[in-house]
Amino acid sequence: MSDLLTVDAAIARILRQINPLPAETVSLADSLGRVLAEDVRSEVDLPPFANSSMDGYAVRAADITGASAQTPVVLRVVMDIPAGSMPARAVGQGEAARIMTGAPLPAGADAIVPVEQTDTPFSQRGDAPLPDQVAILKASRAGDYVRLVGEDIRAGQVVLAAGTTLRPADIGVLAALGHAQVRVTRQPRAAILSTGDELVAVEEPLAPGKIRDVNGYTLAALVAQYGGIAIRIPVARDTLDDIRRRFNEALDSQPDVILSSAGVSVGSFDLVRTVLAALGEVNFWRVNLRPGKPLAFGHLRGVPFFGLPGNPVSAMVTFDVFVRPVLLKLSNRLDIMLTARALTGEALSSDGRRSYVRVTLKEIDGNLVATTTGTQSSGALLSMVLADGLLIIPEGMTHVPAGTPLDVRLLRARFGE
Ligand code: AMP
Ligand code: MG
């Protein structure tokens, strides 16, 4: 066993050994949630041509300076410009063109009069004959309801930075810029292993002394939540042969990281350690955090390996603290750590390790107030289900009076109802 490590030192030590994954190309339709591998720079102006932002009439603003409902200005309608077509001619003095939203502004015109500001409404069917003239009921200024070339995006502008996790709006920009394919970082593949004779799969009946495998599911869901692909390996029994077989199965699944839970605690059988020693180099770290000691980290045949604690809450918390940053680094993703500052709603105590306390959050008099979610046993599943966040008691702080401001790692976006 090595010395007691601080949480931050352990994270830094781990991250030094993680290299980002290479890029791959996916179709735009499959890019939601993927991480952009390179900056996207626009080669064009958007909009690419000046166009109308309303259904109406393209006019010369100077022609209608005095227009009002009492003193309408009548213009000759010389053409129709549906969206997707080009104007047949320019608009001259005393002239107007019927124009649809998104259609190009004709030469000569400098403003759009919305159809509601004329005496000539459009038919709903859109096939109304072109009127000979239109009475304008309101004055316009040059530029009214005109979308200018490049007012949204300029040629040469970086619109999306490498590391961006693509959201629907980002995908819209990529579509507008003509990217049918996108360069994204390959998704990290994480093999997930549970070990223990007491564990049964969720679809199997429970027998006396048995519990259901929880970590196999929580860890797989966490991997997916951070953009990875989870590969679930069947539960390994507490025998050398079975543990060896399942670890080999995990290695065969071409993982970028291997996550196992249980079997690494001091009191447990040393079976997992024996198998690990044969497959690679793994260090058992005493990290100054609660819940979550001990943590095993190393490499199995070159693949980064985490041996997480067996208790479900400890497994989830250590995932959040140590594995999540690894997934983010593997996928070259800009950090998405969400924290808030909250006041403790009650007096708390800690043993001096950095402690992650499950809390609910409520806004009271403009402050977020953190209240513990009942039992903090590292096996208590509901303590995580109820939690809005993990309140972080720093190393060395053993007494925390009520009202102390501390950081909270947010686990959901909405709370305080
Ligand atoms: P161990 O590290 O093997 O001593 O396990 C510590 C505790 O975590 C024990 O109470 C185990 O039953 C429990 N545990 C281990 N693995 C799992 C799992 N996959 N799902 C639920 N509980 C587990
Ligand atoms: Mg066990």
C-alpha cells in the first residue's frame, strides 16, 4: 500500500496516464451527444444572401416615407418572389414585389413591408393571383425586415470549438454549413465487471444470502451518461478461475478502460488481486476520501483499470470523482462539472477525509441550503436516489457548523421543489 493520497493528487496521477482517443467520422444525423474533434469554421456567410424575414412586399423605403392608414401609398406590384427563387428583375421607383419569408431581396428594394401593413392580404393557399398594386399603410425604414448577408455567421468565423458536446442547435449549424459528416472523438468503450458470490443478475430470483447486482447497472449507466459505450461482463464468482475468465473476457472486448467493482477491500479475498497481478500492474491506493476507500488503479495489458469499491454508493461516488474525468479526457471533452455553493442546513462531522455527503438542495432566502438525505451508509441506495448533489467537506475539516458555505457537486439540474 502506498501512502495516503489526496483526492486531487490521485486524479492528477490518473489523468497523466490517459491519452485522448482518436477522431472518427459520423453522419450528422448520428452526431447528437458526440464530442467534436476539431474546430468548425464557416466557409460562407449565413445567410448567404439578403432575404426577407416576413411575408410581404419588397419596396424602396424612400417611396413610402409618408405612408399611414389615412394616407396610404400605392405601389405597382411588378413580380412575385417565392422562397427558393431568384428575383426576375430589380424594383424601381414606385414599384413593389410580393415576397415570401426567406426569399432573396430584389435589387433596388431596401425594405420589406409585412403583408399586415398593406391592404392586400395573401391567400392562405398561396396561389392567389399577383395583385396589380398594393396600398402601403405604414412607413418603413431601409433595412426593415431584411436579413443581411452574414448577420448570423461570417465566413471564417469559428462557430463550434473542438471539445463541444453536440446539442441539437449545434447540429443545426452544421447542417446549415453543409456538413453531412462530422469529425468526432471516438466514444470510450468501458468494460464493466462485478465480482461476488452474493450477486445475482436482475432477472434471476433471489436466494437466501444473495443480493442483486447493482453496480453493473449503475456503472454502465454512468458510462453512457458521460458519452461512453458500456460493455457489461457477466458477474464473476469468487473463484480464481471465474475471476480470471471474466477479466479476460473484459480485455477481449477491446475496452479503452476497465471498471470492476468489489473484491479490492482489505478484508476481502485476495483473488482479484492475484488475477490483476498476473494481467498487469495495479496499485492499491489509500485515497483520502469518504466514501470510497480503497481504490485500485493501474493497467491490464495496457488498458487503464479501475478497481472500485463494492458498496454501491462508494462505487458511484468514486466513479464520479475518478472515472468521469477519465472519460472526459478520453473523449477530449470540455469539462461539464456542475457545482454550486450551498450552506449546510445542519451541523455535520467528518473524520477528516474529503467527504462526499448526499444532500438535497433547497433555496431559502436566496441561498441554497444543503440537507443530508438520511442515512449516509455507503450501501444505502436511496441516499443517492434522493440526492440533488454531493456536498464536499474538504480534507481536514472535522466539524462543520450549520450555515457553512461549501461546494456541492450537482447530480441533477432541477431541485428545490
Ligand atoms: P466487497 O468489496 O466485495 O467486500 O463488497 C463490499 C460490499 O459491496 C458488500 O456488501 C457487497 O455485497 C457489496 N457489493 C459488491 N458488489 C456489488 C454489486 N455489484 N452490487 C451491489 N452490491 C455489491
Ligand atoms: Mg465481494
